[in-house]
Amino acid sequence: MWMPMDSINDLLEDIVRECGGMGKFQWILLAIMFGTKVTVTWSMLMMTFGGATPDWWCNIQNMTSSDVNTLGNHSTALLKQCAPPINISGSCDARSFSSDKNTLVSEFELVCDRDWISSTITTIQMAGLLVSSPVAGQMADSLGRKPTFFLSLVVLAVCNLAATFSVNWGMFAGMRFLIGFGCGMYLTTFYSFMQEFVPTRWRSMTAAVPGWAVFAALYGLVAWWLHDWVYLHYATAVVTAPFLLGFFILPESFRWLVSNNKILEAENVIKHIAKINGRPVPKACIEKLNSLTKSKEQTVGKTHTLLDILKNRSLLKKSFLIWSSWLACGYGYYAISFGVEQLSGSLYLNMFLLSIVEIPALLLTWYMNNCIGRRWTCFVFFILATVGGAVVGTIQVIDPPKSAEIINIAALISKMGVSAAWGALIIFSNESYPTVVRNIGYGWANSSSRIGAMVAPQLVHVSEHIPGVMYYICSGCMLYSAVFCVLLPETKGRALENSIDEQTNNRSLYTEMDPAQKYKLDEKQKY
């Protein structure tokens, strides 16, 4: 959206540039922020390994001599059978599991009439994200980005450690809910906290860096190495601890401070950034900031809520389109991720491949976001995911020769599409809301995605009995998301808006400009 030259929005963009743009401070910020992604990635994906079912056997008990004669030379341990043959009077009360991996399924015997529990635990985890996202969004916009973000890391470190002491699946499910709550807090604040420090042209890079994909691929290797759900929780808690020191290094977002009329604190942050970047303090910009904030009517201490979004017609329309697309992304991404066990071949290799395929796709979004814009980048990758999902669903239904290889390839294509589309949508969503409600809008978008993510493990379970259903639904969700993103106004090259009123006014001013003026302004906003 266009911002008048004397607006606070333009001025805040100028301050970032005057402080060195993408300088040393920004690279330190990105190093710490992306390093913390190992925590949320491993926390979120634990159930891809933890919910896997190792080979297991029914050890037939209480057999009579006639049962032994009936079985003859056959083993009394039946592979993955919940009951002995009908002509055997023994029972299958005792089961043994393969020692190649220790998962929740083997730990708590979640097979046969208890096979629904594993997918339910995953859904409970996603419920934690659903609840926490709007809470964290409100916290980040009311209390600040920094305390909310680092609180999420504390929650994840503590709860991952506590989960290792679970004595039954119910206790473990409760811990997964709290871990999901921490993940929701993290994901709601991560991008807005980071993007509010970087120049306009670098914002798309923050979602294109494949931190999640790299750590997810690494998780597959660590799971292969440790092959035990307890050790994986320990590892997640341990790698989180060093990043908690970032609380003493990173400052609060100066944009959030300005939007909450904490101008003196914002000045200190600006001076801190300029010092680290080796640039002189932008005194002229600071003076202008003081002048603008004093002359402009401010609602001191006003707390913005979801109602501010719902009462604004433009924000409400955008929110419907964005939140619906996030719901589709949540379902598509986690349905494919948690359905990894249904692919042919090694579980660990498939976990690795489904993650590593995201890296080139996310890097491509960086170029495409700055070349063709946010909405068309989303459209292209949503269509790619649509096609991949439709192919997998169709192949699963007709089951032709060599179907396993085709399904694996098409699933990788679909995962690549939804991952890249979601990465572009993250930038698109953050840029679509003004600072005063950015985390609230983004938090509810995250909650929408968790509705899809809660449904995903249940449909993974259903797809074991009804081939194709999971991927057909994924394909349909990706298709409507492609259409919805095209209906959103483009945000490429626009200054981040600070208030709701400014967003409405400046959109009108931009619409009234002639093409030549729009072109000049768009070129200026790129830098």
C-alpha cells in the first residue's frame, strides 16, 4: 500500500535504511531466529516418528495341545495380527515389538483396538497450537514481540523435557498439548518479530530461508540415529537451551514500540541498531518521528483486539481469504508429513526426502516473490500442490503397476508445492496487516491452519482404509487457496503499515494515483 511521504510508515522504512539496511545487526538477528527453528521443527514433527508403528507380533497365550497340533510348525508369534486364527482357542493378550525403533506405539502398545490413540495424540498436539495462536497474537501486540517469543522457547524446552517422564499415553498427550501450545506461540511471533527489523526488499527472504526444511531433514537423520522417542525429546530440550540467551541480545521491535507510543524506548533501539551496523544515528529521522508522533492524534495505551479486524471491512475480507488459505496449508502440509509411514521404502529416508525437497522450493519463492509478487507466487505453488495431490489420490484408487514409485514422487511434488506456497503466504499475510494488529491477524491465521492440522492425522488414519481420500481433499484445498490468493491485494514493495486508519487512507490514495506515479512509488519502495 502506498504511504504518504510524511507518514510514520515511510519514516520507519527510512530509519531501517539509514541504520544500515541489511547490516550486521540484521544478520545476528536472523542467525539467532533461524537457529531457534530447530526447537519448533523437532517439537512439531516428533509424532512423524513417535506415531510410527514398528513390526509387532501377537504372542498366542493359553494354547491347548490341540492348538499346538493345529499350528504345527508355524510360529506362535503372529505378525501384526490382533487375534489368533479362528480355529485356535488361545488369546493375543501379549504382544512383542521390533527393537529397531522405540515409538509411542511400542511404549504403550497402541495397536489393534488402541490404534486410534496415536493419531488422536497428534490431533491433541495441534489443538494446543489452535488455542495458543490467538492468545500469543494478542500477547505479542499487547505486551511485545520479544517477551512472547522467548516465553515460547521456555515452554518448549521445559515441556519436551517433562514429556520424557510420561507413564501412560494420557500423560504424554497432555504434554503434547502443552508442546503444541508453545509451538503456536513461537510460530505466531517468529516472522513478525524478524520482519519488523529488515528492509522491504529483504522481507521475502525471511520466509525463503529453508530453516524448517533443513532442521526437518536433520530430524530424520537424528531419529535414525537415536530411534527412541525419549531420546528425541531430550535432544530437543538440549538444543533449545543455548538460544534462550538470545533474550539478552535481541531488543524489542522498534515498530511495535512506536505503534504503542513508547518513542523513547524506540529511539534507544534505533541507536542500538545503528551502533552495531557501524552507522551514525539517524538523528533527522528520530526528530521527524518525534514530530509526527506528537502532531498526530494518538490513542495512548489503546489495546487492539480481534474486533478491530472484524469491524474493518477491508481487513475482514482479507482475513477471510488469508485464514481460509492457512487452513488448507495446515491440512495439506501435515497430512503429507504424518502420512509418511504410508509411503513405500524406509521411514527415515522418506522423512528426510519429504523435508529436503522443500529447500529448493523455498529458495525459489525468494526470487519469485520479488519478481512476480506474493499472490502469483502463492498461486503457482498452490497449483503445483493441487496437481501432485490429485495424482497421488488417483494412483492410490486405481493401483496400477509400479504405483509405489509414482505415489512417492507425486507426494514429494505435492509437499514441495504446499511448503513453498505456505512460505510465500507467510510473507503475504504479515504484510497485509498493520503493526497494531499484525500479530493478532497472523495469530488467527495460525489458528486456522491448526484446524486443518488437527483434521490431518485423522484423515491419515482414514486413508489406511479408504485409498485416495486424504490426497483428494488436499488437492481440493490447494485449488481453492490458489483462487483466494489471487483475490488478495498485492503487497510486494509496500511499506509496512503502522495503523488501521493509515492503511485505509493510503489504499485510497494509491488507487487514485495515475500509472506513472504508481510505478515511481513502487520502484522507490523496493529499496
